[in-house]
Amino acid sequence: MPQAVNLDTIYVTDELLFTDTRKIVNAVLQDPPGVENSYRFIQYVNGFETNRILIRNDDYSDGRRIDNKLFYFFRFR
């Protein structure tokens, strides 16, 4: 099991998606260099876990700061 990588920052931005403005969570982390990593994000909206699979690897961002937008396109309760 690879060593866990902690999130540095989580923040919310307003993003225009098609015709709606949505609040989008941004997850920021520092990827350790020279280690193949994959990241899984579990997102909750209004207290309910989304059914999306949010996965990212470091193929193009090895050793760099990653600022990942966690988009969603469905309405929740």
C-alpha cells in the first residue's frame, strides 16, 4: 500500500456549467516526486455521498502541485 498523501487545501469556487452557476470543490495536494500515485476523492453534497467515481493519477503531474476540480452535474436533495 503506498503512503497516504494529505490534502493541502480544500476550497470552493463558483463555476459556470452550461447555463447554471455551481459551487465546485477544489482539492489541492502536493504529489511526491518519483512515486506512481493514484488519488480517489469521495465527494458529499448537502450531506449525501455522490455516486461519482473521482479518480486521478499522477502520470502528467509527478512531483507537482495538483489543484483538482471535483465537478458534479446532478441535483441533490
